Amino acid sequence: MKKSLPELLREVFPKAQFDAADPKLGVESFPEWDSLGHFNFMLQVEEHFGVQFTVEEMSELKALPEIKAALASRGVAA
């Protein structure tokens, strides 16, 4: 069963406090989601959904809505 992006966030950042309904939820929304944390999260997204992003895409996709849209453009429902 596929997990949602907020569920993956909770796996990568288990101690983080965040509102999954926040439309601006993204990099630096909480201390753990820094540049290294973002890279680790994006690797988890790639593995979970079976997609691959370029390094440039990873650096541009900074918020959950953007990541969800990028997945949708690849035919993946997130």
C-alpha cells in the first residue's frame, strides 16, 4: 500500500512536529527539514513511488504540493 507524502515525512522525521494540512509545508517548516533532510526525504519519495528526480528537480521541489505535482506529472498519485 502506498503511503502519503505526510506519512513519508513522519518516517523520515519521526520527532518533527508539523501540520500535514499546511499548504506551505516544505523545506525549513521544522528544524529537521534542512537541506540534508530534504535530500534524504526526496530519496525516500523516489524509492517509495518508484520515480527518479534529477538533482535540479530535487533542489527545486521544496514543498509537499510541488512534490505531489511532480509525482502527478509522472503519472503517480501521491
